[in-house]
Amino acid sequence: MKLLVCLLCLGSVLAYSLEDVTQSDASYKAIKRGVEQGYFSTFENGQKFYPDRAVSRKEMALILDKVIRKSTASKPLTASERQELGQLAKTFKSYLVQQETGSSLVTQKFGELQTEQESIHYDLSRLQLEINNLEEKNKKQKHWLWGALALGVLGIAI
């Protein structure tokens, strides 16, 4: 009886379907086997795989670690397993390249923004210096005007 319950549970686990990966997808078998073997995680209670989501370097390291641990703990990979791993590598290679390209663009834009920020900082410093000079000049002109006004008042009074 326990064996029958285990077989039914295992059958229900392996018989699930991913809503976002159809059997007509070129990588369907590889993704399904990767999920069944525990190499990939699913989302939303095992209903979603998100095949178009980018894979981070951390996630790729975890996947490779699972493959390495499983391959050293068990028998060598079969030809079909190697073929599936090759297909997975091809599938995710474009995502990794896109992520690296995106990362390079972000780094480039960051450098451009940093240069622009330095230029703005320089301009602001120059403007502040000019404002300070104008304020000092204004102060001197006020002193001269007050002095001239005082002399004028004194001159009228004398």
C-alpha cells in the first residue's frame, strides 16, 4: 500500500505541466527534465517556469553546482543527458549574453552620468564663486554709495 501511495505521489509530481512552456517549444523536454531532476526551480506552486526570464550568474552557479554534485554522486551522464545539457546551455547562453550586454550598457551610462555630474559640479562651483565675487563687489558699491550720500548730506548741511 505504501508503495502504491508513493507511486501515485511521484506520478502526480512528474505529470504536472508548466503553463508557460508548451510541448511545442524546442526546449520543452530539456526544461521539463531539468525541473524534474531538480536543476531548475518553478514558480507559482510549480505552474510557471518563466523561460524568457534572464538567469543571473548566481542562479547559473547554483544550477551548475547541482549538476556537478549529481554527476559526482551518481553514474556518469548519458548521451541524451549530455545532449539536453548542451541544449540548455544554448538556450541560456543568449540570456546570459543579453544580461552581460545590458550590464555593459549600464556601466557605460553610469560613466557618462558621472562625467556629466562632475561637469555640473564644476559649473556650480564656478557660478558660486562668481556670485560671491558679485556680492563682494555689491558690498563695496553700497559702501561707496553710502559714503557719497553721507558726503552729499554733509555738503548740503555745511
